[in-house]
Amino acid sequence: MKRRIFLASAASLLAGCAPIGTALNNNMAFMRVIYSAEKLDEAVIGTRGLAREYPPSAVDRNFRVNGFATPSDALYQGLVADDFRNYRLVVDGAVERRQALSLAHLRAMTQQTQITRHDCVEGWSAIGEWSGVRLSDVLALAQPRSDARYVVFRCMDNDGQGTMYYESLDLHQAAQPQALLALTLNGAPLDPAHGAPVRLRVPTQLGYKSAKWVARLELVGSYANIEGGHGGYWEDQGYEWYAGI
Ligand SMILES: Nc1nc2c(c(=O)[nH]1)N[C@H]1C(S)=C(S)[C@@H](COP(=O)(O)O)O[C@H]1N2
Ligand SMILES: [Mo]
């Protein structure tokens, strides 16, 4: 459907600039647009910078769990025990208005649903239906200051040796409309193993960017002084920061 709309608008654009009398089918520029539209249809990321969205029939009912173990400390287990009533998503750092948002608050905001594919760098993928709040809506509440360039996702888990998981996006990536703070997976509240109560979903980037168990969004001008200085746990081990798919 999307592709047909794209083709129709491409055709009318080209019809507008083709010399009168030129048969569209013989117009090389037009053929190139057809060709790139075919590619676009197959590509995960289209030319508009959006990750492909799938029909409900494509959803993997058993979404694989990967990464560090679900936090087992008293703090996290205490949050689980009372259904995350005491959870607050802190948004701070280079912001005008620091926030501490309850799950109820996040649930009352405009929800977005996406059926997108998660691509792990290890070579597996899974399609899930995610709902939650747009990252950009949450950041807007906190009003990032002009010196803010990145949002750092501070997570509640660690690698077993005490180093906490974290990730980061620049504010351009954070404004991408599919960058989601997910609260549900396949219609149910996020379970602890998938990052409850809040995890990032950023379907335009590799899986390790989609931070689970997010406790805090810290706005910074630079991530050079955070942990290993490369903008994320895996980036500190040598993985690419941008991680575009
Ligand atoms: N906090 C945290 N987030 C994380 C990870 C992790 O270990 N800790 N692993 C990442 C990786 S490599 C992947 S593939 C996905 C796995 O998400 P899933 O368990 O929902 O499949 O989470 C990402 N986010
Ligand atoms: Mo991954």
C-alpha cells in the first residue's frame, strides 16, 4: 500500500517534469525510480529513515530473550513485587525540567504501537508488537537544554561483574518517530525478562541499542566521561556506536 502511494507520487512528479510526448516507460529516470522503489520495498530502512513495519500475522509469539540476566537485586525485585508502583523514570542532566515519571504517568501519555523487527548483532531477528510512549514525547517534557546532544539510557542490570548496562542515542536519533519507550510487548505489559517496566525500542539500529530495564534518561553534551567513554556497554567493548541497520 505504502509502496503504491510512493510509486503514484513518483510517477506524477516525473510526469510533471518529463518533456511532452516522452513515453514514461522509455524514460530512464522513471525506470530508476521504479527500481529504487522495488529495493525500498525489500529494505528494512526505507529512504525516509523509517524501519519497516509488519502485519500482525508476522509477529513472533515467543520473542527471544537475550543479553544480561534480569536484575536480581533487592531494589529491582522490590519494584517487581509491587507491580512497579514505586518505579520512576528519571529524566535529568542537561534539561530545564527534571522529571520523575511513574508508570501510570507514562501509560496516560499518547501510546504508539509498532510491529517491527529486532535485529541482534549475533545474527538472529524477532518481530514483536511494541507499545509505549515516543521517546521524543518524554524528552519534550524535560525540555533538553541547548547544550544537550545525547540521551544516555541508564539501565538497572549489570554484566555480573558490576558494570551497569547503558546506551546512548544522539538527539536526532531520539527524535526518530519509531524510537519508543516500550511498556508492552505483544499486548501484555513488558515482562521482567524483556526489560520491564520500560525498555527502549529503536528499530533502525542493532539490538544492543534497545536498552532494557531503563531507569534514567540522562541528557549530556558528551558521553566521553561516562563508563568507558564510548556511549554504551557494548561500544565500550569495541562495538560500533551508531549501529545502523
Ligand atoms: N539493559 C540491557 N539492555 C539490553 C541488553 C542487556 O544485556 N541489558 N542486551 C541487548 C541486546 S544485545 C539485545 S539483542 C536485546 C535483547 O532484547 P530481548 O531480550 O527483548 O530479546 O536487548 C538489548 N538491550
Ligand atoms: Mo543483541
